Amino acid sequence: MLDLSFEAPKPKVIQGAAQDWELVIGLEVHAQVASNAKLFSGASTAFGAEPNSNVAFVDAAMPGMLPVINEFCVAQAVRTGLGLKADINLKSAFDRKNYFYPDLPQGYQISQLYHPIVGEGEVIVDMGPGIARRVRIERIHLEQDAGKSIHDMDPHMSFVDLNRTGVALMEIVSRPDIRGPEEAAAYVVKLRQIMRYLGTCDGNMQNGNLRADVNVSICKPGDYERYQETGDHSVLGTRCEIKNMNSMRFIQAAIEYEARRQIRIVEGGGAVEQETRLYDPDKGETRSMRSKEEAHDYRYFPCPDLLPLEIEQAWVDDIAGALPELPDEKKARFVSDFGITEYDASVLTAEAESAAFFEEVAAGRDGKMAANWVINELFGRLKKEDHDITESPVSAGQLGGILDLIAKGDISGKIAKDLFEIVYTEGGDPAEIVEARGMKQVTDTGAIEAEVDRIIAENPAQVEKAKVNPKLAGWFVGQVMKATGGKANPKAVNEIVAAKLGL
């Protein structure tokens, strides 16, 4: 059972010259649908193709070409909505959003303003053990992406690449529930995680497959609570939109700068103008891009080339029945089934592949030990080498084999780390490596006892010190481990040393 009881984090407070201010943030996340074909054509969506090579006639707006809906993209939007616990609208419709830009050959974008495919949902954003923010989703709608204008290839001309034109996007619109820069970044991280689990978006921000428009406003302490009670947006202050953010770090920096900019304006007696802004990471500041358009500026009207989209509940139910276990549920199960901490479970479930790897390692073994080895030894080494779990040279079976040798007492923790290094760099079966290289630890108490007796006899002064301060017995343990090349069973060594010294 998933426990959704948590404490909401406190809102970010920025001290102005005259008073304290709080932030109010809403995000519009544009997620590229994971699909081999575009939303209304069969053209490829493959990244990195030669410019203008993945363009169908309908994408290029050739006369007489009509859009044909991609059913798989619709299913992906439904799947995403279900993953966000959202309402699925069995009837939705497409609209034309009219504006001119060189990389939009139609002169309009096919989108969904009035009747989106997905309605209200929610995302639980983890901000620490027992602390989370519930962010409400207002809607998810499907729309086409535009192309790309390229301005840095020639000093006198710009070029247009239409490969992205017509690629399916899901625009995920949140309510203004986010209260700080860290929460905003964590929200995008959580959305990305859920969609990657679902397989509906790969979340690659570097390639532009996940982008966020961030709406920021400031309000006085207590005003947000008044908004929640009354629904009156005016108490939240005038918002500015920061377009096309594709980095968690930049999202946080842009929000911080924009909030302070607005505070300076308001406290200086001015008024914040509603506008669209861009973030300049080199200067660390936002700058004006254009005045903020409203829906009427785009002259939205129903798309005459597409009938309303009607789907059946049974189809939605089939998609729901095939959903994978999602991050929150998996995290709760890992804590319950494997006895690990909430933090460790969060790390292990960050990616579906990591969770599957851990689950295979932990099957039938000590969950805490498995988590420790996967997170600290394997993840730590992979991160150091800038690899992810899919590139791990150590398989789940190999790591599980190392844990089995520890559990049987064949190797100590120290030997296990040496063994892990061998498996990581050379490969091979852990049990066979231990046997072939003589790495099995010494469990013969007679041999250990003889070594302890020798070291005690050679160090009478240290013996007297240890009898006065029992903590110094660790010195004898270390000497025995050193003399046996680390192969002596540490537990047996500790017990024999304590008995010999009368501790």
C-alpha cells in the first residue's frame, strides 16, 4: 500500500528591501511523445538525421495534404495521463493556433485548447523523507512541434530545418502550486521519471525532447492561501513566462533571478508587465522576448481537417491494465519488502533500469546489503566513469554472486571489494575467481588462534594497554588481518582476540 501522508515543504521566502515575498510557480512542460512517426504523418522522428530529411508532404504544408492522426501517439498521451492519476477525456478535439514563423510552414499549429485529451491529475514531488509537494495537473494536450531556425551558419542568412515539424508533443500544464526553485526542478525530474517508466517520453533534455516554460510571480505571505480559498488569481501577482528551459540547474537559476527582478520592480513602485522572457545562462539573467500573448491573439478555432477525437473506455481500460509499476509504488514496495530506507529506495527507483537491476540482485538475499552494494559500490563507480546502469560491466547475477560468497562466509567485506574490482575490470564468475586466486577467507579458528597467540606474545606492552583500554584490542585485530592478507574471518578474529585478552 502506497502511503501518501506527508508534510508539505515551506514556501521559498525572499527578503526584499521592504518586506518578505513568496514565490508562485506554474510549469508548462513540453514532452516529445516517444513514437517512431509524427503526430499527423508517417515521417520519422529519429534524432540527428540530415536537415529536412524527415519531412512528409503534410509536414511541409504542401497544398492538398491532410493530417491523419497517429493512434499510437494518442495512446501515449492516455498512458501519460493515467500515470499522473488524471482524468481521460473520451472526447477531445484539435484546434488551429495561428501564428507566422519561418519554421512553421502551415502558418498554424494544430493543438488542443478547448477540449484536451487529458484533464486534471497530480504529481507528488518528493522533497525529502516525509516531505513532498502535491502539484495539481490542469491538463495535458497533444500538439505538433515546430521546426528549427538556424541563425549561426551564415552571417547573412538563416536556415530552416523541418525535421522536428509535426513531431508529437504532450503539453503538461500544472496549476500554480510550486513554491520554490528547488521544487520546480524536482517537479520536472519527477515528471521525467514517470514518463520514462511509462515509455511515453525519453526525457532527453539535451535533444530538446523535454522542455519547460516556467511561469513565475511573487506574492505577499498569506496571499497564496487566500488564492486557494477563493480561486482569485489576482492575489498572486502578475506572472512572467520564461520560455524553453532545458536544464534543471537553469530552471532554478532563472526562477531565482526572475523573482528578485519582480521584487525590485514592485518595491520600487512599478508594476510587473506580463510578458514572455528568455533566460541567458551566460549572464545569469532573464530578458524580455515579447509581450505575453493571450488565446485570442492566436485566433484559435476548431481544426477543419480533423474530426473530434472519440475514444472508448474499454480501450483506455486496456491501456490502464498494461501500465507498469510506477516510481512511488515501487519505492514504497522496496521499503516494505526489502527493509531499506526511503532514501535508498528513492535512489534505486530513480530509473526503471536501476530498479530492475537492484530487484534481481536482492532476490532471495539481504535487501539492505544488496542496496548498499548497488548504491555505494556499483552506482558510485558508474557515476565516477560517467556511465549508467545499462552500461554496467557487472551484471546483476555477478553482483548477486559476490553477495552470496559474503553470506556463506567464503569472503570478507574487504575481500569482496577486491573481488568486485576484478569482476568490474576483467569479468568472470565470482566463485570461480575466488577459488582460482585463493581469495577464500580463513575460517579455521585454530590457524587464527595461532596467529593471535604469536602477535600477543610479541607485543606485551600493547597487551597491557589493551587491558586498560579495551578499544585498543582493534590493533590486534588489524595485525591479524594484515598477517593473513585480509583473509581471516573478521568475526572470528574479534572473538578470539577478545577471549585471549580477557576482555
